Amino acid sequence: MPHGMETPADRMKKYLADLIRKFSKTKFAIPAAILISAAVYYLVVVYAGGFCLRAAITPVVLLALLWKFDVKSAKKLVIVGLVASVVFGGVLAAYYINYYTTLPGDIARSDETVRWNSSLRVLDNGTVTPLYGNDETLFNFTLTVYLDRNDTVVDNVSVVISGVKFPRADADNYTMNLLSRDSENKTERYYYATTLSNPVNAFAFWATVNHTNFTAGQSTARGYTFVDGPVFDSTGAIAALIIPISIVSAVVDFIPIYAIIVLMIWWTRKSRKMREAQLEKWMAEKEKKKAEEAKETKVPSLAKAMGVEKEDTFVCSECGADVPADATVCPKCGEKFE
């Protein structure tokens, strides 16, 4: 290909750049940046929950899009960030509303890795029935305790019920009752039944077996956590609880990092302007000084040329030449002095 001729890739790049430049001038540029960032935020929530830098992904993406769309004013960036954080809160709320309305009904156990070996299991089959209900439903929590032998001592069997509330969840510990004992299989079954006023809850179990404390929950990559449930079967009740929590969570998760980056951009631009202003001031002062020096520059003194520069002189009123103090005639124009 001849030197200097555009390649198809160059033309495509130029076309896309021109397209983005034109789109950035429309009223859809900022909403598009927010919506694209909201999609990224959803993917981060679903797939990058354990990633340590996940909170920085969405702010960087949004700022990069805004910068590409030529939105560079610090004031605009702040306003767009606040609006975007509310949108992200809506995305988070939609995710959790769907999550809590489609729970699979997990089982709490003390060790995920040994649940098929009855000789190693301690706490297992921790469940709640029904999984969905309302504030009048009697939710029944049950737990199986596996015993090493028939004389195993079991104490403090409890269920911990945590209610999701705003601004934070609270948890209560309830003592469970012995439901049945199976000496042949060396197991004890415990239960606790109660109504709940909170639309969204989670639970875990606690027991002391042969003076050793055990907890039963859901196994995750980070260890054992609460099992989700029971939940009210009203989507409206779930939404009323989840939406404000989600908005606050999204704002707290997004705004600090976004604000730090915007502040860095603002300070960088301000510092550059300050340096430019200082440079302009310095150049103006330099030019002014040069002009003053040029104005004050004179033709070498005639007195100096005559070797009497150290003597007192005065200026001739006719021609402006330097005249020795004791002269009676101007050496330049001949003007006589009294």
C-alpha cells in the first residue's frame, strides 16, 4: 500500500470518532453513559462480588464515557454522578427483589464437605418451612444434631433469625426445643416456630455438642453465612423494604470513589490553569520590565566619553546632553550657562 494512504481500519476509526463526536452533542449522550454504566454495574453485582476492586469499576467506566462524550465540567460530572447512583440503586433493587422472590430454599449445615458422612456430621438439615408467607404465617425452623454416641451432651441449641431492615439488619437468638431423638441413628431433631414481622429474613443455627460450639449456615467462598429466608410472598412488601436499602447501598458504594476521581480531575485542571496563569503573569512582568529598561536606556553620557563620569553633571535644557557641573557652555550644542 502506498505510503500515506488510509487503510480500511483507519477509515473505520475515523468514522467512529466522528460518530461519537456528533453523538456527544446530542441530548442522549449523558443518559446513554448512565445506562451503559448501569449495565456494567449489574454485571459487577452479579459476577464480581468477590473482586476486591469491584467498587472502582463502575465509577471509572462512567467517567470514561462522560469524558469521551466531552462532558468535562466538574459541576456536570458531580450532578451526573448523583443521578447515576440513584439509577444504580434501582438496578440493585431490581436484582434483590428478583433474588428474594425466587429463593431456592437452602439447607444450613456445619460442614459442607462432610454432609454425606454421618460419622462426621454434627449439625445438618437446618431448614425453615414454609419458605414464603406473611406476618401471620407460623414459620417452623428445624435442625438435626448428629451424636458421636448415645450419651453425647447437647446444649444451647438455638436458631439465629436476622431481619433485613433499614439502615441495618438485626439478629435475635431463640432457644430451640427437642422434637425427637433417634438412638439408633444417633440423632436429635430440634425445632422452633414463630411468626415474623419483617418481610425479608435470614437464619443460622448454634449448638454446643460435647462442650464444643458449632454453627450451621450456608457454605460460601468466604465461609459460612446466614441462609436466606423466610420471606413474605408479597413483592410489594419486599420492594418497599429493598428499594431504600439498595439506593443507599449504591450511593455509598459508588459515590466515594467517583467523587475522589472527580476531585482529582478538578484539582489537576485547576493546577494546570494556575500554572498557566502564573506563567502568563511572569511573561507579562518580564515584558513590562524589558519595556521599562528600553525606555530608560540613553545614549552614553558625553561626560563619560570625556572621562569625567564621576563628576557632578546636569542636563542641558536645550539638547538634553550631560554637562559637567562647572561648565559654562554646553559641549554639544554650545548653549551658554550663567
